[in-house]
Amino acid sequence: MIDRSREIFGNKMPAKTVKKAAKSKAKYIRKYGDDSGKDYKVTLSRNPYIGDSLGVINVLVGDLKTNAHYDENAAKETLDWDREKGIIVGNIRMGFGHYRISMAIASAARALGYTPYWMDLNSYKETTCTKVISAQNDLYSLGSRLSKNPIFNKLVWEPVNYEGFRALSYNASDQKNAELMAPVFKNVPKDIPVVGTHAWPAQAALHAGMKTVVNAIPDNWPMALHLTEGGIHTIQCKNAYQGYRILNGMSKNAVNKPMPDDSLVYTGHYVDYELVENIEKDCEARMNRFSKGEPMRFLLTIGGAGAQKEIFSAIIKYLIPYIKDKKAALYVNVGDYVKVWESLKAEIPAMEGLYTEHIDNWEDTKTFAEKALDPANLISGIHAFSHKNIFEAVYCTNLLMRSADVMVTKPSELSFYPVPKLFIRRVGKHEMWGAIHSAEMGDGTLECRDIPHTLQMVELFMSSKEELFGMCESIMINKKAGLYDGAMRVVKLAMAHKD
């Protein structure tokens, strides 16, 4: 196993950085153990939630019943690795973003005739790998919640997300910690390509000796957090290319040795094949609904950290008169945090009688999403969605996206999706570049940093044809330019390097 904490793309790390990285790994070993000597069994199991939609097969590691994605019925089927057309999508559950990107990669793989294997490193509960990731995930979630406090946000959260994660020294520690994640790959065929939608799965795969590793970088603010030396890095935006290539600002003002040119590839946005394939049809439907005076459909995507709940609450309160007059309609997806929806109901009694709940009923959700695509089906009122299963919770937004007119979201991974977007306040300064890029591409607004500006944009979307039509036209132009073909290019790149 190569020690990747001592030197990063030819840039030697100071002795104190190397020592700090070693101490970080030692701390996790003391707390969670070292299972590098374990011989974890690997079992393949068809995913019962998105298996039909995306062809996904779960990779289960160790004792089956300790796997978060274990399904007793699915486990009865015996499956073998597809060594010719298999591709592993390595991911973690940290918010919804990395799962959503993984679904885009899986969708593209299936469309290209490959078999996507879902390897969630945060789902193997008995392993040191999952324990380490879960601990860091909990810490990140805590920071997201605390970011509601403006003082904490200004002095701690934004600097950490913008400059702290940017430093090469941070990557040195991450690489050292990722050595503890390698054992989950021990019995995975080494010749099957891995696409990591977070640096940790990509780093772990390389430490474990996987031969082809592609690191699909999610953010367009260049940070050392996302570096996986030894793998191929892909980026969604050209404005991030030079920043990554020269490792800009990752050692403060020092000039770093650059990444090799063959280790960094621009691909475009990581988007599901099904969404890209239907862009023209869906955009034309949006413009037709506006022209006919039908209710404008707003899709609110709400996370569980609650950092922006007050913004969504304000939007709902503002839209209630329009919903009653059938000038607006709402899709509200709270993911796997039904408590957020219950809190909104308690806070906004005026919603009573206006909402329909689609809670933990996947078939109902799929049926609604399909019917909403029918031009003859007039959507009205408020429709609330929540699913305990993480796959359903995340993919619900993807299904609703096609029939929505405007998606209201923070500028995170959803910045790159081909639907008109209203960006609310970010959670972490690095996210601001998602809104900047989207505004430049013409498929989203500027970041609305407070409630008054957010409501101003809601009103503009409903009253001004230019907002919606301009974004729809940009989305269709962007498709022709191949902007949304990133997931397809990532898969092709991974399979080409295997061959």
C-alpha cells in the first residue's frame, strides 16, 4: 500500500502534516479498531428499490444482516460478477448529493449496456470503514445544523468548507484515513472499474489495488478534499479545470507542482440518462403550462439538517394564496426526514385542506410522477413526499423533477440538473460556485441569500415569462452542446481505461 500522505502529485508534505495524518489514522484505530486482517465475504444482491429503474445491484460486505442495504428476499437470488460489463459505483451517504450523483452514473451505465454495482462504504456497519465514515458524516451534519447560527457560519462553517477542505494537508490526512477503508474491497474483483462519487471510495479502491479508478468530483470549487492521486479525476465545469490542474491555493500562496494532464478530465454535468433524454419534451411542457395559465409547479427539496427550513416555510406561506387560486402548485420532498414535514404542518396551519401526502408509498409516488407528465393532468394543491428508504428518498426528487416547472434548492449537486432552478441560501461557501455556474449557463438563478430576495424570485417566475422561458431555452441549447452528458462520459472513460 502506497503512503499517499507524504507526497501529493509531487508536492512533498511537511513533516508535521505527515505526523498529523498518522495521528488521525491512529485515533480512528483506537476508537474503531483495525480490520485490515479481516477477510470480509462479498455478496451481490439486486437493489429492490432502484434496481428496476437503474439496473443497480448492491455490493454487500461482511455479515449480511449488518449491511444497511440488506434485503432478505433479494438476498435469496444468487448473482455473479459481470467481469466484462460490470462497473462499480463507489459512494457514501453524506446528505443526498453523493447518492444522487451515483444514481446518475448508474443510469448512464445501464443506458450504455453496462451493469452498475452499488458499493456504499457507509453501509457496512461491522467494518472500520463504515464506522470512520459515519463518525465524519455525523460531524458534518452537526456543522450543517449549527450553520443556522450566523456567527458560527461566518467564523467556522464557511471558512472550513471553503479554505479548510482546500488545503493539501487535509488531503494527506484523508488519504491516511482511507487506508482503513480498503478492506471492504479485498474480495471485489480488481479488474472491474470503480467510479467514486466521493473521494473516500476512490481513495479506498486505490489503496485496495483496484486497477481502474475514476474520481467523479462533485464540486466546482477546487479543493484538495476531492483529490485521489492514482485515479482519473473528472470535473463537471470548465471553470474548475485550471484550479485543479495547478492545485490553486491548496498550499496557500505557494506554487504547487501541477496534476499530470492525463489525470484530470472535463466531462460536463453528471445527470441521469432519463432526464437528459427528455429535456426538450419536458421544457416544452413547462412553457405550454405557463402559456395556458396553469398552476406553476414548484419543487421544494428539503434536507434533514434543517439549516434552511425557515426559508422553505416562508415560501410555502407566501404561495398559499396562489395555491388556493390555482396559480401555483407545490411538490415538497423532505426525503427520509418525515419529521420536517410534520414540523411544517404544525407551523403552517393554513396548509390544512390543501395538501396530499405521499408518505412511504413508493408505488403511489411513481404513479403520481408519471401522471404529472400527462399534459391533460392539471396538478393543484400541495403534494408532500417522504420515504424512509434512502434510495426512494433521493430518487423521488429525480422523478418529480421532470414535471416540475421550477426546482427550489440550495446550490449543491442539484445545481447541475437540467431543470429551471431557484437557488436559496447555500450551506457552506463552496456551494456558491454551483449557483454562479448555473446562472452563467442560464439554467438557474443567482443565489438568493435571504428570504425577501427568494420571494422576489418566486414572484418573478410566476409573473414573468422571461424567467421560465429563458431557462428552458438555455437548457435545450446546453443539451445540444453536450453540457449534461457528463455521466455518460464518466462511464465511457472508466470502461475505456479498463480496456
